[in-house]
Amino acid sequence: MSSPEDYMLPCLNKTLFGIECLGCGIQRATLLILQGEFIAAFKIYPAIYTLIVLSLFLIFNLFKKFKYDTNIRMGLIVLNVAIIIVSYIIKITK
């Protein structure tokens, strides 16, 4: 019997250069969330929850426009990029 991990895409950057990319871990974190392992998902990819919030906001914003939707969108994007970069730096320096 196969598991969902068997169908995950390998990281091309890690395969070719041996170094993880900024997105390494997002597939595993998503799978862990679907399995109910919320803390483990955060440990693997800390930006997973803010990415979910950003995705939900973008989808909701397609149907309902807000007064400051551009500012909220840019704030969430900057927050996500900052979390991804900081967690990546922490991961590669360990």
C-alpha cells in the first residue's frame, strides 16, 4: 500500500545542488495539516499558516472587495516572504 509521501514531487534544487530551496517542506507541511499534525507542520514549514491565510484572503477577495484590500494583500505577502526567508536562513545554518 502506498502512502501520500510516495507521490510528492522531489525538490529539483536539492536533487541537483544538494541545498534545500525556500519552498522545501511545504508539501510535507500541507500533508501534516491534512493529517491533523498542526505543530509538526509548523516545525517543518513555519509559513504554512500565513500562506493559508493569504490564500483564503485572495480567494475571498475575488468575490468581496474591501476598502483596504491592496494594503492587506501586500502586508500578508511581505509577512509571508519575511517568514519564509527567516525560517530558510535558520534551517540552512543549523
